[in-house]
Amino acid sequence: MSTENEGNEGTAAEAVPSAPPVPADAPQGAPGSPPEPAPTPVAELPPTPPHAPHAPHTPPPNPHAPQSAAEANWPPPSPPAVPAYASHGAGAGGPVWGAPPQPYAPEGPRRRGMGGLVAAVAAAALIAGGIGGALGYWAADRNGSGSTTVSASANPQDLKRDPGTVAGVASRALPSVVTIDAQGGDGEGGTGTGFVYDKEGHILTNNHVVASAADSGQLTVTFSNGKKYGAEVVGRAKGYDVAVLKLKNPPSGLAPLSLGNSDQVAVGDSTIAIGAPFGLSNTVTTGIISAKNRPVASGDGSSGSNSYMSALQTDASINPGNSGGPLLDARGAVIGINSAIQSTGSSVGQTQAGSIGLGFAIPINQATNVAQQLIKTGKPVYPVIGATVAMDEKTGGAVIPDQGVGGTTAVSKDGPADRAGLKPGDVITKFNDTVIDSGPTLIGEIWTHKPGDRVTLTYTRDGRTATAEVTLGERNGDS
């Protein structure tokens, strides 16, 4: 998993495998002939090299590149187990059964002498029916019970889904999930997802979804019922990859999604993702929490900085266009914002990566803190230790170099790290109880906290291990 230094260009979105073929409709044969089976669809997936996670938003379509949409099946045969933790926060056809109907043929002239035979057959049928009815009554009377059949309702709306099922959760959440169309003044843009954060009309999403239209573009928000609203950016946090929008003329009766507690999510918990993969709005996919505290550095290839997160990993199918959409638990509470996917790489003629079951979401606890800052001031606040760390991967820790960016001091004078006794050359190996294996991992962990939090750093110097108590400082804005 590759990471990049903050301030460098991110990795552009990679290619997706060719779209899986859609099964053809059952062929229409001549009347009375049995239907021929449709050929089994086969999708080929060319092998590709590993690739770093990237932001799964949908850029403008490439007329020469194929599009695809991944599919995911809901594995459990019964409703998913509901976690015990409480919520918090702001407000085509199937198989053909039986033989095909025979074509109608008008009855021809009746031959002489057939009347008696027809009458005899009819009489035999009536007698058989009478015997069958008598035997059925006799058996029912001896057993003391009968059998009754009930026809299913012809109206699908009469089929009620239990609130704890995937269908029940999706039906409640979909009206509060929106598809975001961002079009920049230069024609750049794409499609992403967001969700209703509060009754005032704030929409929570990813920064990379709206970045192209944030300064001089147009943002359109479409609800699941097809209604569209204009929106504007309230604030963006590039490092966190979080943005808050505000509907210009919000409708009445907005229903914010309930927010869960991402700190109490457990590996194996059921997940439901909602978004617009490849522009297919209102798509619901399912999976589980595959891992927690997964260090991820991602970029969308269009900005000069990367985002860092200590992410929730899920195998729910997430594709370009899912960015900014909610990751729900089995009750329908938001536990994360879908933000990045791992890609297998690119191949000739493909421009976007698709789901391989490795998706990453910003924990909702962190995203909520950022959203509140953006709504209040329009700018993000980042906790810092006051030291520069190298951004190399898998170095056995976060290394404080001899010099910072542009020849600056690696440890800020009188900053938190300086006051705690850290020096250039030190290698930070733990942040509280979390093992640190690289600079991006350290940044992701720091940003799960707030300025003023007191943390313990474990580091090595000249072969010796030591600890330091550090009170996190703060940095305002992305500049």
C-alpha cells in the first residue's frame, strides 16, 4: 500500500476491468415451442499489479473507456446481528416455471358419433371428482385437521420488510442519501455521494467530491425521489477529506441520518454502503467491517495534497461514485464516510478502478468533529505534534528527519515535540498503544484526536527506547 507525502500530487484513479455482460432476455420462440436457455455470462478480469488506495469518486466519462459496475451479494441468510452499542450525534426476470401456453385453435366441425363419447368423458370426470371429494372429507374428518392455502398479495407494497433487514435499513436511509454532481468552471467535475447531516440542510461528503466546483463551479444535489437542489460549499478539509455543503433552498422535513459510534465498531460487524457507483444513484451494497484503524493515505490526482486516515476497512462493494456516501451499521446508523478503495492497477483501455473488496471509510467520530468545525468557522483545525516526519512506507516507525520541508527545522522550537524532548533522528514507534510503522500512519492516528489531547509517544534514539508525554498543538486551515 503506497502512500505519498502531503503536498505532492496524489495517484490518479486507475482503470476498471471491463463491464460484466448483462444476461440477455429469454429468447422469444415460435408459439408452443419451449424456451431456449440463455448463455451463461462470463466476465474476464485481466491480472494487474498492486496499486495504492485512491478516492472512489466518478470523474467525467471517457467516451473511449468502458464503464462497469461491481455487484455484491448479501451473505447472511438471515437479518444481520445488531451491535450492542448506542448511537449518538446529530439529528429482470427469473426462471420460467412450467411449459409455455399452447396457441389457441378454434374448434372445428364435430364429427358424427362424438357426442356420446364426450358426454361419457364428462360423466367420468364428475364421478372422479365426487369420489375425490368424498375421500378428502373422510381423511380430514379422521385426522381432525385440514389444509388451507393463502394467495400472496399482488401488490408489492403490501410486503412489509422487518426494520432490521437490509431492505428495511435501506428504505429508511435512501431518502436521506444524495447524489452530488460537481461541475467546475473549466469543465472538470464528476459524481459523488453525500448524506443529510442536519435539518438545516447541511450535507456531509468528501472534499475530493466537490473540490473541482468549490471555487468557481456548480453543485447540484439530487435526492432519491429525483428532486434536485443547488448547493454551495460551507467548508472543506483537504487533509481529512471532509467537506460540508449547504442546500440553497432546503426542503422542509429533512431527515438527518442517525450517527453511530465508530470507536465501538467491531471487526465482523455488518455494514451497508449507499452511493452512486459509476453514476448509478441509490445503489445499496453490503459487507462487514474487515479491519479497524487501517492507515490509509489517498489522493484523487487533482489536488496538491493527500488525505490521511485511520480508516474502517470494509468488503462492501465501493466503486467510483460511492465517495462521500454513508457506511451504515446493521441498525442504519452512520459509522463512516466511504472515501477510498484499493486498486489492483490499470490495463490498456481502462481509466477507473473498481471494487476488489477493499474499501476504506473515515470513522464518523472523526468526520463529525471536522463537520462541526467547518459549519462553525468554515476552516478545519488539525492537531499536531510540532515535528516533521518522513513519509516513506514501512520504515519501522515515523522518522523525524534532520531537516523539514524546504530546509526548515524538523522539530518546531517550543512546539509540543520540542517541549517533550524529541529530536531529529528519533523514530516514533508507538502512539499511545498503536504501533506506528510509517509517517502516514502517525499522521492518521494524530488526526483522530483533538488539539489539547495528551498522548504518549514511544520512540527510539541511538538504539534505546524511551517515551514522551506530548500535549497536541493545533494548526488552522489547510495552508
